[in-house]
Amino acid sequence: MLIRRHAAEPATAARPGAAREAALGLGVYGAALLVRRAVWTDRGRRRAIRNATRVASLERRLGLDVAPVLQRRLLRRRRLVAALNGIYVGANIAITIGALAVLHRRGDPAYRPLRRSVAGALLAAQAPFLAFPTAPPRRLDDRVDTMQAVSGIDLDGGLVGRLYNPLAAMPSIHLAWAVISAESLRACSGGRTVRAAAAVYPPAVAGVVLATANHFVLDVIAGAALGHAALTASGARRVRRSGDRGS
């Protein structure tokens, strides 16, 4: 596997301090929790269910209501569903942070714009999360909460429900970060295996969030668009392509 290095810049030139980066990450996370606090009320939860019902109705009119059929087929394979639940909970964050950590450690020039993309996508999403809080489809009668039914985990209650915003389905941050992480993986390595994984990663994440009823198809589309917009705004692709030409 070929690991690309940018000879034009020293390995430490583009590496910001770890403490600064951790503080930045905690600040962005704190902003997301403030929005959660604003919408996580009895009124907010009722509103989020109504909005989820509206999204589901729009998907039926557009012919995008494919998730219920997908779920019914997958629920016959409970071990597979349990694996998908685990991937939903842990893989997205692990890959997003892990790829950035690799780039940060080696002082890659792509690190800063990609970190801006991740943070910017999450911050930008707070506006629709606040204005249009949307419950995930697993809260509707025609979907199955696979996390609860198969893995016995309540994503909306207890400590777990306090760590994130359960009313933030639209747009899908999972998809926004998947699109950005695909770019991070490409920056990490020029190897064919990694590039192939980067190409299939966003569609794979889309399949997971639909199968587990954590997002609607429209959430997925909006999340992917947000990820691409964040990459464009941060200039991340321009930096990577410049690195490709110099490698």
C-alpha cells in the first residue's frame, strides 16, 4: 500500500496542537448538545414526530419509500442486523476521527480543510436540527427500531440519549461525515484498496442507516449534499488534488 506524503511541506508544518484540536472538537460537540437541549422537550418531541411523518409522506409520493421493504427482508437475519446496529453506533465516528488522526499525526496539509469540513458540517446541520427537528423513522409505526428490538439498546433514553440529539434525523450527519471521511481516506493513502473502500463507504453507510431505520432516504440525500458542500467550502478536495500532482 502506498502512503502519500507531501514532500513540499515538513511533516510537522501543518500539525496544530492536539489540545487545541480537542478543545475545538469539544466546542462543536457542545454546540450540538445545546441544540439538543432546546428541542428535547415534550413539545419538541411531538413536533419531531410530526415532521418525521411529513418526510415519510413525501417519500411515498416520490416513490422513495424503500426502507420498510428492506427492513422486512433483513429482519429475518438477526445476526446481520445486530452487526449493522454495531456499525451504526460505532463505525462512523471511529472512521471519521481515525482518518483525521492519521492525517494530523503526519502533518498532512489535507488535515486542516478536512477537519474544517467535519466540524463545519456538524455546525451547519444545527440550523435545520433546530428549525425542523425530525425524529428517525424507527419512531414511526411502520418501521422497526432494530437497536431496541435486536440489540436491546434504547437510543432515545438514559445516558445514551443524552450524549447526542435523537431528533436530528434531517439531514443525516452519518452521511455527511461518510462523504467527508471518504475524502479523508483518499488523502491517507493512494493504495487501490483504500481508494476502493473510500468509493463504497458512503453508499455502505446509506444502506446501514436505512436498514436500521435511523434515517429516511431524504435524510441520506440531504446529508450527502451537506458533506459535499462542506468539502467544497473548506477547499479539501483542492488541497488533496494538489497533493496528488506533487506526489
